Amino acid sequence: SSGINAEWPLRPGTKKNDLEKEIRELDSRQKQYVEQVDELTREVKSLDVQKQEELSKITELKNNFEAIKSKRTQLQDSFAVEEERIKDCVRTMKGEQAALEENLKTLEHKVRH
């Protein structure tokens, strides 16, 4: 088989400084990988924070929407109550007007006769 296993532990003719150079390259590559992982970890954390901020904005908007719906319902109810009150007032006033007209007719009738 080929690859590392075939060449392990030492390839024929391998010098100590070749191995040291290889180790340094591997160390350097490992350091790069660790830095990349750290960077990706930071990005993920940043995205998590953004996601949480977005979620809390969405929650806030939902709450505002619910509050507006609730207020709208209250206003509609108040309006309906007020409308009924006004209708009652109008009926009462019409009744009073009819009574006044009746009194007026009676008075005119008494004055004439």
C-alpha cells in the first residue's frame, strides 16, 4: 500500500532536518486550521447573536401587533357603546319633541277656542 503507512516510520534516505522541516510545515498547517476554526466559531457566535436580535425584534413586532389588535377591538367596542348611547339620546329627543309638539297643539287649540 502507498501513502504514509508505506513510508513509516522513516523513508529510506530521510534526513533529520527533512523531518524537522515537515514537522514545522505540519505545525504551521495545524496552527492555520486552529485559527480558521476560531474564526468560524466567532462568526457562528456572531450569527447566533444576530439571530437572537432578529428573533427578539420579531417578538416585539408580534407583541405590538397584538397590542394594536386589542386596542382596535376596545375602540370598536367603545364606538358601538357610544353609538347605542347616541341612538338612545336621539330616540329620547324625538320623544320629547313629539311631546312638545303635542303640548303646542293643545295650547294652540286652547288659545283659539
